[in-house]
Amino acid sequence: MTQVFDESGKVFPATLVSAGPIVVTQIKNREKDGYEAVQFGFGERKEKNIKKPQKKLGNFKYVREFFAKNGAIPDWQVGNKIDVSVFQGGDNITVSGISKGKGFQGVVKRHGFHGGPASHGQKHSLREPGSIGSTGPQKVFKGTKMAGRMGADRITVKGLKIVKVNKEKNLLYISGAVPGHRGTLLEIRG
């Protein structure tokens, strides 16, 4: 993250995102594939041994497919490149990505439990969940909030704005924070 100043001297927190160019690798239609979608490739793969179907699409690290909105595919052809010039400063966007994985966490960090009191006879139950069920059913119901794996979920952040676009270096300055660590693949929708 960084900060960007506008013309009036106002400062904005911004996340620097390297965006594109992405290449149209395949256009799927209802007659041949049964649905309408556009497939994009992004990033260069650095492997020596690339499988034949992937060679046909191109040497891309990431390949993603997006359904056509209302069955309407834009006038794209295979090989067309899309870069940051489709965005302008001030555009409202939605960003999706995989959040940081935090591993196995307890209930205080994972679900925001307050834990037990530190005094009045409590010895080792400060960060424990407490009772996890009643005596009647004699089982723990599905969905009970307990300790477990946390993070590494698909997160969508809506209502972000593009502060600035750098077309020479294919950089987007997005106001606020986006999900994931450095190097996470993000999906940016305008």
C-alpha cells in the first residue's frame, strides 16, 4: 500500500495493483460448449514442460473463465489484449481475491469470543469456548463455532474507487485495501 495526493493536496490510501495485460484465449458459445463465456490468460509461466492443451492457449500462469452477462459476449476475438486503459480515475470497482490464510486458530481469534474471566476461580479457561452444547441431544450440532482453519477464503470487497491509472506500467491505484497477500491474483470488475 501507498498514498496518493490529488490536485487539491488531499491524500488517499491506495493499493498498487499490477493489472494486465490479459489476453482472450478462448470464446465459448452455446452451440459448441453449451454455455457462453470468455476465457482469459494472465501472467507468464516459467516452467519448462508445458502440457499440449496449455501450449495451445498460450504460456499463461493463470487462466480464468467468466460467464457472459445476459448471454451477450462483447466483440472480442481470440488474442485480443485488455489492459488498464479500460479503467479511469474515479471508477467504482469490485475486487475479489483469496484472503490470507491464518492456519488453525482458536475461537477468540476466529469467531471473536470474549473468553472466560481471568479471576474468580478460573484457572486455564481464559481463551476457551465454554459450553459447546446442551445435555439433551448429547451431540455437537453442525455449524457450532469452534476452533479450526481460518482464512484462505474468497473475499469480495465492493465500493472501491480507482484513484489513478498508470498506463505505461499497467498499474492501478485502488483506494483502500484489497484481499490477500502480495502476489495474490485479483479479479477486478468495473
